[in-house]
Amino acid sequence: MVRRNKTTVDEFILLGITDIWELQVFLFVLFLLICVTSLVGNLGMMALIRLDSQLHTPMYFFLCHLSLVDYLSNSSAVAPKMLVSFFEERKAISLPGCAAQMYFCGVCTITGCYLLAAMAYDRYMAICNPLLYVATMSQKACVQLAVGSYITATVNEMVLVSSVFSLHFCGPNVINHFFCDIPPLLKLSCSSTAVNEHVLFTIALSTLVFIVVSYGYILTTVPRTHSSEGGHKAFSTCASHLTSVSIFYGTMIFMYLCPSSSYSLDQDKVVSIVYTLVIPMLNPLIYSLRNMEVKDAPKKLLGKVLVSF
């Protein structure tokens, strides 16, 4: 009789992205450049928001925390193990190591979801209720929303990881992926994964619904503005956020909301590369290229430095 809630494997073998040596070298160099660009970009964004007083607004407060989450995700959750694995003949990861990697990656991802939702709420209040904006989006409220994002993400990921590792894994222990992600791990389980998939679906969908509702109100409010300048300014403040949300949730929907039978694990790897490596690199670029405040901030800081000398 099979015992429930007990794994029968003590490690997993990660197949990685490819086993072709020449391609591994190319991908190592490419992903290393992406990681370095991402780390520099996110650290630069955090420093810029911290040093420029004109960026001390709720929107950029949440963006600073989003950059922090992207930095932590890139520097500790997935990238280091993935880069090292290119030169490992046997890409093994222990059960606790797999759980830890899944947990930290999940916390960063879910925190990013809630921070994007907080940014959508900020845009909703700024455009739909401008008279109440200052009182509603106070410094205390912003801190509470940010802290709530971290705490909620931590609790959610604890539930997800504990539910995954309470399943029965009777072999094989080979994960067709480059890190311990939930979808490929669920495919190895001998137990029913219906509950796990429902929990994952609920968490992934909840913040998206909130963002869609917020922008629904925004789209109905903007046409009622009395000047085209006001409407243009309202849309311009949302453009960067909408771009980031579209890219992020586009990959999330493909990975976590689509039926597992509708895509292959090879497709899953490509999409995982996008949301674990590419999106953290793109976020600083998206917000710096589309926002005049961010584009002008380095010039102002450089001017202050030159004047001080």
C-alpha cells in the first residue's frame, strides 16, 4: 500500500535548457549578459528613485519595490543555479534545495503581482478620484500596501510549496526544466494534482482581475476629462505600467492558467526564461524610456554633481 504525503525520492535531476555544448556556451554568455544588465538596471532604478526627490511619489515607491523584487529574483532565486548548471554534467538538486528554489522564486513572482496591482490602484485613484488621491495614497498607505504584498506573497507561496511537496513522488525524478517550477514538478507526481492546480489558478488570477477592473474604471473615466491634455497625461502615466503588466501576465497566463495538456514542457522553458530573466531586465527599460520624470532624473543628478564640484 502506498503511503500518502510522503515522497520516495531525495533529489531531482534537472535536464536544463539543452545538452548541446556549443549552444550551452552561447546561452551561458547570453544569460550572463542579461543577468548583469538586469542587476545594473534594477539597482540603478532603485538608486535613482531614492536620490531624486521628484520621484518620491506612490507610483515610483511601488516601482522601487518592484525593482527590488526583480533584483532578488535574478540574483538569488534562479539565475545563479542555472548559470552554474551549464557546466555541470549531472544537474542534481536536493529535495530541500528544490523546495527552497521554488519558494524564493514564487515569493518574488507573487510579490511582483501584488505590487503591479498596487500600482494599478494608484493609477485608479490618481485618475478616477484625484481629489482624494493625496489622502488615500499617503506614505503610510503605500508602506502598508508594500508590506502587505510581501506578507501575502510569503503566505501564498508557503501554501503552494507545502501543497506541492505533500504530493507523492514515486519516480521518475527527472525534471524537464532548468529550475524547480511548479508545472513540471506536478507532472512527476503520482497523486492527484487537481487541488494544487486550482490553488495556483486562484492566486494567479486574483491580482489580474483587480488590475483589469482598475483599468476598466480608468478607461471609462478618461473620456469624461474636460481637456485632451488631461486625457493624454492620464494615459501616459499608465502606458509603462500597462506594458509591464501585459508582458508579465502574458507569460503567467501561458504558464499557469492554460491547461497543462495544451503546451509542452519545452515551450514552458522558453516562457520561464522570459519571466525569470527577460522581464526583470525589461522593467527598468520600460519605465525609464516611457516616463519623462525618469529620463530627466539622471541629467538633474549629474548637473547637481557637477555644480558641487
